[in-house]
Amino acid sequence: MRLFRLLKRVRCPATFLLQNEDDSSDNVKDSLVYYIALKNAGVPVEMHLYAQGGGDRLSLDNLQSLCRACHLIKTAEDHRK
């Protein structure tokens, strides 16, 4: 609950979360708690989870492509409203 109050108070910017479920350094449950706190605070947030990481799956090129694709989808959805 403290995280929710903090996020409301500091006016957190729109957030993009990307994580592998098999990440050994950061538990995916922590990212889920953060995602929920952002949503509850009214912060625009998008989360993408991959079952497995490694290789070049999360390379900068792939991340940029994912961001462009998400932006195009969101823009199309906004025009339909």
C-alpha cells in the first residue's frame, strides 16, 4: 500500500515494463506488484512478460521494434474510439 501512495504523490510517468519470467536477478512477482501499484495509481503502464530470456530476445533492436509495434496498435485503437 505504501508503494501505491508514493506513486500517487510523485506523479510517476507512463511506464513500460519488460521482463523474463526466468530472470534470476529480479523476481517477476516484484514486477507484477509494481505493475498493479502503477495501475491503481492511475499511471499509464504496459507490461510484457517472456517465459524465457537469453540470447538476443531482449536486444535493443527487438525492444525498439516492440515499442514501435505497441505504439501503432495503441494509435489504431485510439482512432477507433
